[in-house]
Amino acid sequence: MTRSSDSPPRVDVRGPRFVAWITTGVLVLVLAVSALSTAAAAILIGLQAVVFAIGAISGPAKHPYGRIYAALVAPRNGPPTETEPVPPLRFAQALGFVFAGLSLLGFALGSSIVGAVFAGFALFAAFLNAAFGVCLGCQIYPLVARFRRSPAPAPN
């Protein structure tokens, strides 16, 4: 992770894409297992929701799959040629957490359709990032950040 004094922390783009590939695999497994057992699918998506929460709260450096990348893959790669800011990645993980939470709720309440639909939304976003480098959460982040930074009302 690199950082200058006036910009947000940045990470090698290969790390989040690696994380997205693992997430894609987990979500495919969730959907496959859901055809056999909604309870097992609920457990798997619950674990993935925890992983999303860690990524959203702690960022890429503490993300469980990010740690795997840092320990096993990054040492074999050359230095980063492209980086991306951390805040949009954390927001994307928060969106993943919302989708995984809704999926978990669906599976836990016995609705495999609702569980599968929200797991599918998360899968679509993860695969898009893994395969094509397009982070949907990162694309939405500037819009949300604009609303958060709305100017304070002028004093009377």
C-alpha cells in the first residue's frame, strides 16, 4: 500500500482483482450448494458476508483474501504498475456485504429464490471486477461521496 500526504491510500490493482476471483468462486459455490441445501448455502454466504464486512471496515490490507494475495501472490509479482484508491474498494466491500446479508436473510427464511438472486447480484459484481477490472462499487462511490459531502446550510 502506498500513500502520499494529501491523497487517500492506494493499492496495487492486482490485489482487488485477485480478491474478486476468490469471491467469485465462493459465490458460485453458494449458488451451486443452494440447489441442494439452503442451510448450507446460508452458512457459506454468512461466511462471505463476514469477509465483506472485514474488507469494508478494515480495507484491503486486512481483508482475508487480500492477506492471501499479499503473502502468496504479491511477492511473485513485480512492483505495481497501476494503483487504485482504497476508499472506493471499501465501499464496494460494503455493497457486497449488503448483497450477502440480503442473500443470507433469504436463505435463512427459507426462500432459496431470494437468497440466490442476491448472491447472484454479488456474483455479477465480483465477476465483472475479476474478469474485466470493472468495480461496480468503485463506479458508484463518487456519487455516494458527493452526497456525503453536501455543503452545510448557510447560517442566518
